[in-house]
Amino acid sequence: VKKILLSLVVLAGLAHAAATPAKAEITEVEIIFINADTNGDLVIGKAEFIIVATTQFDLTDSDRNNSLDKKEVGALADDPEFSDNDSDKDGALSFEEMIQEKLADFASADTNGDGLLSFEEVVKAYEGAQ
Ligand SMILES: [Ca+2]
Ligand SMILES: [Ca+2]
Ligand SMILES: [Ca+2]
Ligand SMILES: [Ca+2]
């Protein structure tokens, strides 16, 4: 369950711009969901999930070497998850390492195994990560 946290931090980062005090009745998880559901069918497919992850990866990879090192991820580098996800232990997260982790997050959040994340599944994963 802990493994979903980095994804949600990533999604929350993307959603941040949409979160205005005037819309305080909309919860953070709703904003995350709406932002990720680019085709508006009220479920998040694997492709939508990967687009969000890829966009965030590209934004974070400031030197464009297709790898996130500790100075690029900032405080997240201190999260034990960063070293867990760094499977080849080279001190950086490659795009492949990141996608592998995201697909694992997707699978664990998709509790009914239909290949889509419903709002309820996202809420459960989000609450589990708190
Ligand atoms: Ca969708
Ligand atoms: Ca980089
Ligand atoms: Ca690595
Ligand atoms: Ca599902």
C-alpha cells in the first residue's frame, strides 16, 4: 500500500495548479482523478495513468538524460521508496524503473482487476497511502 504513495504525490503535483481555495469543497483526490481522466469517461485507463507519469517524469528530468537523480527529485530522494524503486541501485530512477513502479501501483490500486481505475479504487488507494 505504501508503494502507491509516490504516484499520488506525482498526481497531486500535477493537480496542484487546479487546487484553488475557492473550490475547497472539491477534495484533493477528486482533483487528482479529474486531472488524470483526460478522456472524461470517469475511469482511469492504464494509458492515462502512464501519460500522467510520463509528463511528470519529463517535467522532473530537468537535464533531460532520461533519468531522475536525487537533486532532480528533491525531498522525495529521502523517501525509502526512491531507493526501493532504483532497482539497479545506480542512485537514479530511469524512465523504465519509474514505469515499472507505476504499473505495479496501477495493478495494486485496480482491486477488481478490470484494467481500469474507478474513482472508488483511486479513493481507496489514496486513503491507504495516508
Ligand atoms: Ca478515462
Ligand atoms: Ca535527469
Ligand atoms: Ca536506477
Ligand atoms: Ca478496476
